[in-house]
Amino acid sequence: MIDLFFKFIEKLSSIDNTLLFAASIIPYAIFLFYLFKIKSINVFVKTGFSLTVLFVFITILVSIFTLNIYDKTLVEVDSLHGFAESFLTLSDFVILFGFIKLLNSLEVNNS
């Protein structure tokens, strides 16, 4: 049984996931579309989730740059990898700030 599991993991690791990565923008765009229709969600949450798309775009650009200039993947160039990941940190911070503001605006009903 364990051997079957390892064979399954090996098979998964050999699959090219580029198409799956590219296709993942479709459900995320649908998520953003419906998120922006919700009036009770504040602008910080909406902006934070939108900044995640910026993170993906910046990561793709920096990855292409590192492949062409350094002939390495983005993971191998720490300073540029950190630069790209900082956009994810920024979007996460904006989402967190938005949810904190949302929670603080809720009225507490004590009985």
C-alpha cells in the first residue's frame, strides 16, 4: 500500500503543471467578480485579493528576468525571490487589515 502511494506521488511529480497554473486565473477571476458584488465587504479586503493578481504578474515577470539574465530559476536568486514574495506579503497585510476593520465595525449584541 505504501509502495502504491509513493508511485502515485512520483507520477504526480512528473506532470507539468504549467497549464493548471495558467487556468487557475479563471476561478480566481470569478471569485473576484462575486467578491466585488458583496457590499458588506470593505474596500481593503477587495483590494488585497486583487493585489494577489499583481503578485502573480510580478512573479512571472521576475521569473522570466532571472531565467534570461542569470540563467537560473527564481527560487535560486534569493534577492529577487524575496522581492517577488513581498507583493504577496503586501496583499496578505491588506486583506488582514480589511478583515480587522470589518470585525471592528460589527456590532456586538450582549444579552
